[in-house]
Amino acid sequence: MGRYVVKLPDVGEGIAEAELVEWMVEVGDTVQEDDALASVMTDKATVEIPSAAAGIVTWRGGEIGDIIAIGSELVHLDVPGFDDSGPKDASEQGAAEPDSQPSPSPQSPTPPKEPKPARSEAVEPPNQVKLSTTRVLAAPSVRRRALEAGIDLARIAGSGPGGRVVHADIEKADQNRRTEPGQAEERPNEEVRVIGLRRKISERMSLSWSRIPHITIVEEVDVSALERLRGDMNARRKGDGVKLTVLPFLMRALVIAIGEQPALNATFDDEANVVTQWGPIHIGIATQTDTGLTVPVVRHGENRSIRSLATELARVAGAARDGSATREELTGSTITITSLGPLGALATTPIINHPEVAIVGVNRMSVRPFWNGNAFEPRMMMNLSSSFDHRVIDGWIAAVFVQRLKQLLETPALLFAEMEK
């Protein structure tokens, strides 16, 4: 047997480190060459790290959520017939120097972390109640138990000598409380580490909110004509044609409006103080997945029809949800659409997808009374909530953009007329 070291390889993208998000092996497992050892996350892409040899896992180099540098030792394997007596790499040679930490023994599992010191003196007991001022006979340990359980001693008839409350009384009171009708059983506290995609989302949202001064415009749109057209087009779809939602129509409206106001199809490098107005229109669609929010990208929206937009949207959103999306499919957007679908509210305040300068939010459709000049009539209405980077997009420019979207969606024939030009 010889020790074989699997290191975290350069997974591309020019990165220096990655987050460990999943272990596929345990210490003691036997693996074959090319078996997956672990998954790491870089930016928004998750990459599986394969084994370069067959052997037995003797050591793992980290815990879920750890940030690991490229080139660091990831897994140790005992490999039959492998000779590890040759020259060691720089990191192993340095291990023998006095000031260096010794390498972990390949026969030993990852050493346990030091336990955290107890902090009971600084922790408030759950369900703390305000005790009655009436003097109750009870030992200090009984009082402490009642306090932690959230039980008022003054409400308990003690069964001990002289009416003293004893531990059995606390236990009985606690059981009775849990079995009272309508009394929900207390749920324990739970700490959940923010790792993987959730951590990436947290970092990006913090970056966007802390660095971009948002201006948000909410506009009401009458989508009655659009909904009738969409229904007719879906009724006439053939074969496996994708069912049209409102999003492809909005994407087409974005393309037209951006053609008139290219400043909205841009990214802002606020460190270099440079705004890049992009020629191609790559539309990001915020998509909820089992692991969190991702933004798959429909590229070259300017070259696509409404049905083509719908088909490509279904493809990249499906890839994002099943985890098969590539890095290219999850990056490079120049403007983003976000939608909560039928769960959406009347209005939202979407956060810009940094470093873009604009995002358009779709809110829930509903039938509302509309004044036509003579009387109220029911119309299908929807609000658009659009946010802009106020450092580079003036309020007037933003308002003109939103009004153009409203015009195009309220008169959907314009979406097709513009395509004929």
C-alpha cells in the first residue's frame, strides 16, 4: 500500500479557491478511478472532483462549507502497489521543518475539532416566564427546572411537605401542558450553516444592496389583450411546442425597449468607474430551484421570436432546476427579469443582479376594476416593479423605459410589428 494524495484541481475560471459543498465518500470507503469524491462550488457552478486512482479513503481534507485553496490536499487514498517513497511535493517537504505543522497521519481520520466552551451563563433559557411574587417553597434545582421549562411555580400545588414543589410536580405540570388541547409541542432550536449556493446568493445580495443605490418604479399594466392573444397562441401550438407564459412577451418587449434605450442593457464596473453598454441582449431569468435562486440566461434575445424565447427559456430554466446547467448558461446576463408567478404580490422591490444596471419584476395578475372614461369594467391587470442603478440611470430614463414596456404589453400587436421592420 502507498499513500496517494488527491488535490483540489484547477477547475478553470481562473479561481484560487472553492467551497466544499458535498462529500461523496467517507473515511474507510473503497473508491474506483473516476469515482466522485466531493463537490465544490465556484461562483454559481458546482463541480464534482473525481478520484485519479483506485484505493481506500484514509483522510478527508475539510468539512462541508470550508473554503479550500486550489492545490490543497483533498483526499488521501491507500492504493495497492503505489510507491510513495519518492520525492514529495513542496508542501510535504515543508512539513518536516520545525515551524511547519505535521501532515495528518493517513491512517487517522480527520482530528476532531475542539468542543466549544459552554455558554450557559450567557444564554437566556427558552420560554422564560415572569414568576409570581408569591413565595413558593421549592429547592433551587426545582426553581431552575421550572424556569427552563417556562412554568410558573405559583400555579403549581406542591405535593411535598408543607406544600413544597418537588421535581415530580414540575414533570407532571410539563406533561399536562403538552397534552392540553391546542397546545403545540415545543420545537427545538436549530442552527443551519449558510453554505453552497445559499452563501453565494447571500454574498451577491449583500454586494448589490450595499453598493447600488436602487430606484424602483412600479407601474400598472392592462394585460387583457395580451392574455387573450396568449391564450389563442397556446390553443394553436403544435406538437411539443412550449406553452407560452407572459415572460416571453415581456422578454420581447425588453428587446424592443432596449433598442431605443441601450443604456439599460449595461453593466457598471464601479471599481474601474466604467459602464459597458452591451450589443447582444442576454436576458437573465431569476429561477427558484431546490437549492436556491439561480439566474439562467437566454442569450441573444434580439435574434429570437417570442416562441424561440419561450423554448430557450424552458430549456435553461429546466437545466437550472435539475442541476445540469453549465457555467455559461448561468452567467453573462446583461439585464434580468424576476417573477414570483401566481404567488407574487401587488408590488415588489427587486434587487439588481450586480453588476447590471436594471431589473424588471413581474407581479401577480388579477382582475381589477378599470375606469374606461364612462364606467368601470373588469380588466386583467398586472404590476411591473423595475429597479435601476441610480448612479448611472436617471429617474427620467427609467420612467421612459417602463412606460415603453407598458405600451408594448398593452398593445401586443406592436411586439410583432417591430419584428417586421
